[in-house]
Amino acid sequence: MGVSNKRPRQLNYSVNVKGPKSGNKVANTIKHYKKLQERIAFEGSTKWLINAVEIVLLKLKKYSININKI
């Protein structure tokens, strides 16, 4: 990259204005798990719900959240 006389397009925003993009990940995962449990109780165990619960359980494991304490 050489010398460029163009204006810096990637630097013309305030870094402090932008907020966190994923501040509620853990809370949303817990909320999603509870919602899926309600749906399983209402609809029964469908393949879609089983797959969705599997994904949520992996996220809970990733965030080190014990399922028994939810």
C-alpha cells in the first residue's frame, strides 16, 4: 500500500457511537431454551424442535450455563 491522497472512508465514523452487537446473547439463549420447552410441552416432540433444542444446548454449553439451574 502506497501513499494515498484520498479521504479515509473507513475512518469517518465515531467508534464510540456504535454499541455492542451481542450484549444479550446469554439471556436470549436462556429465553429461547425456555420457549422451546414450552413448545415441546404444547406440541409434543417434533423433529424440528429436537434439532432446535440440540442447537440451544450446544450454545448453553459454550456459555458454560448449567441447564439444571435455568
